[in-house]
Amino acid sequence: NDQDAQENNTMLYAIPDNMIYRTTFLDMKNNLTTLHPDRTYLVTYSSYSDLNSKSKPLTLRDTFVRMLMTIRGISVDKAAEIIKNYPTPRKLIEEFDSLTNEDDKKRMITNSCSGIIRRKKIGPTLSHKIYQI
């Protein structure tokens, strides 16, 4: 059937991922449709997923808190206490690297996060575990 053959040979037009921004996507798509009404513009699955995600993009700080919370014994409160002193993974690693004594590295988190609130205190065992990881 000639109609089936034509449908199977439809040209697909993709919008490059680096041109897709959530705030301007609908306007861009409307402009493309106005300029080329005979074309259908598509996006990759990852862009589609990003455009339709209901959650906001995570900041480095949010991601770092989540990373810390994967360590057994680290609660939200303890993670928040850690990022007060070490706001990024890089800062934490740089602080570990600045110390020469192994015991100081193991106790670094305990010494820097000695909050008065019990649920925010990080003991030496947990501090050592963070250093190991």
C-alpha cells in the first residue's frame, strides 16, 4: 500500500538536548510549529523526562546531604551539621587531605561538628566511618 510506505518514510525532526530549557520549551516548540507546520518535532527521552519532572533540580548541597545520608548512622540532622562546615564533597576531601596525622583525619568530623544537641553529635566511630568512605 502506497500510503503505508509513505507513513514509514516520515522524516523525524529532533530538537537537540542542549537547546531544551524548561522555561522556554513551549515557546520554542510553538515557534517551530508555526515556521514548519508540516513537521513534527521530537525530543529525546531524557529531555522529555526532565521537562515533565515534578521535582525541582537538586543543588549540589541537596545531593551532598543525600550522599551523606547513605552512610549508616547519618541522619538529616547530622548531615546538615556536616555541611555547615563542609558544604561540598570537595571541601570535605580537601580538609581530610590537609591533615597529616591519620588519627586527626579519623576524628575530624567529630571535632568540627561537636554540636550541643545530642541528635546532631557525631561520635568518633561515625567520624572514622565517614573518613573511610
